[in-house]
Amino acid sequence: MPRARRKPLSRRFREWRGVAHAMLHTEHPVQVHIVPMRRCNLACAYCNEFDDVSAPVPLAEMERRIDHLTGLGTSLITISGGEPLLHPDLDAIIARIRRGGALAGLITNGYLLVRDRIERLNRAGLDYLQISIDNIQPDDISKKSLKVLDKKLQLLAEYARFDVNINSVLGAGVRRPEDALVIARRAVELGFIATVGIIHDGHGQLRPLNAGEQAIYEQVKRLGKRHYARFHQFQDDIARAEPHDWKCRAGARYLYVCEDGLVHYCSQQRGYPGIPVTQYGRDALRREYRTAKPCAPYCTVACAHYTSVLDQWRDPQHAPATASMAAEAPAAAELVQIGSASERE
Ligand code: SF4
Ligand code: SF4
């Protein structure tokens, strides 16, 4: 049997404290994704979240944004990109998140991980790291491949003191769905959390998994059963491409902060509400908490689902979404990560 990685008691305590805080009060974000730079060292063919030119956001500006978010009572701040390991002050950004009392997460393609980099992430206080692996052998779509990254995973297994989540993918455009199971098994073998994402068709629409993909989905689900149990219905509806009945609390409980420092509902609904994060306050949180999102039934943004679970049982949504957003609905995200800490690497 694989050795499960033991979570430190202090992290468990901070997690439970965050959940309790979220259950008791609704006027603070539970999870924020924040982008410190848009540049990436890869160029996955399906990705619309990177460029190869942009500069890192200066540390002082990142700290200003983080301090505001922790001042609002945010429980978890996850750094994404682009490729955040390219940011020269990443360790200081992580440390600032921890100093503000939030849990710190990181989404990376893993290419730049070496022993020293992992140990620096330990020292900075990182709590979670996620890598998405798309295939076993690199191809023209993606180089995020088990063959390339397995050495990095071994280093993580040996040196990381943070939780590691390995996400594999299924669905439209995935040439070898059976790769997802190999990747998930390797993740579990190394003591990591294994999850699976479902990619949509080229028009961003939900498409049910075929019988073979469904079987693989079920097997990965069993491998990651500890993580899946809590979100069973959402996962299964997405896999069958059926609408899911839920209240999206994006803009309130889940925020996406881009490199320009603007708050967006999520990576797939950029532009709404489009307010600078340092000006984002309780009024905006209250308003967006109550705002129904027209894209919710077919939404695939896993983090928004997870954070919204806490409030599913309370407070109906009645405020209308902005007219421009409603006109574009339903907007489906390209990729959902089921059972993971964020929606995409
Ligand atoms: S999916 Fe990740 S690794 Fe690939 S180009 Fe986009 S940001 Fe970079
Ligand atoms: S795409 Fe999903 S997370 Fe984003 S605003 Fe719509 S329902 Fe919410």
C-alpha cells in the first residue's frame, strides 16, 4: 500500500479554523486565486491564461493586494499564473500570505522544481501545491507529461512538507484517456492526492464522457475517494454533462485576482465585477454573495463549487447579474478539476 503523506497538526488546525470561520460568517472570501505574473515557460495549445512577455507584478504591489485580502479575512490564497515559479519574489509572496493568517497554495506546471526550490517553498510556509499532468508522453498539445515530470514528483515526495495534488484530465481532445489512470496511480503511489479534470469540446461546451472515459473517471474517483466524497454530486453531474443545481458565490466567497489587480468572478468570467482588489470591500462581497450567476448550471470552475458548498443551504440569490454578463450566458469553462484545490494548472 502506498504511504499516505501525513498532514501536520498545525495545518489541520488552520484548515478547521478556516472552515469554522466560513460557516459562522459569510462576509469574507474563502478562497482567492491571485496571479503574480502571466508569463509562462510552456505554451499548452488549449491554454488562454498565459503569455510569453509580461513582467512580474512588483513585490510591494503583491503585498498590498495580499494584505487587503487577508484583512478581509480570506482563508486560502492560491497563487496561479502563468507560471508563478518564474516570479523572482515568490517565496516572499507566500510568506506574506502566511503572515496574514491565510493558508497558502500554489499552482505550477512543475518544470522549475528542484530540491532547493522545494526546500525554499517549505521555508516560505507553503501549504498546498498542485500540478496538472495531461499525458504520459509529451505531444504537440501539451508538454505537461508524466515522462518529463516524474523526477519532479519524486523530489516532491522526498522533500516537500506541503500537501501535493496531482491532477490528470479526461474528455474532449484528450487522445489517450487511459493516461489519466496511470498518472493518478503514480500520484497515489507517491502519497499525493489524485484528482481528475474534464476538458470540454472546442466550443467550451459540456460533453458527456463516453463509456470508456466514464470507467476511467470512476477508477480515479475511487483512488481519490477521501477527496471526492464531499463533492460527489457536482463531480457526477459534470461527468454526465448535466446541469448542476447550486448557488455560485463567486465575487464573494471565491475571487480571481488578475495580474492587473482586478477582481473577477473566476478565470472564465473575467471582467466581472472588474474592481481593483484594494478597493474591494464588504459592500461588494455582500452584493455578489446575493447575485445569481446565469452561467451556474453548466459551470465547471471547481474552486467556486467547493467554496460555495459552505453556503448552499442558506441565503437565496435574487440580485440579477450584470446585463452584459447575462447576455453572454451560459459561459462554460474549458476545464474543470474535480476534487482539486483549483480549476486548472
Ligand atoms: S496550462 Fe499552465 S503550463 Fe500550460 S501554458 Fe497555460 S499556464 Fe502555462
Ligand atoms: S463560470 Fe462558474 S464560477 Fe464563474 S461566475 Fe459563472 S458560475 Fe460562477
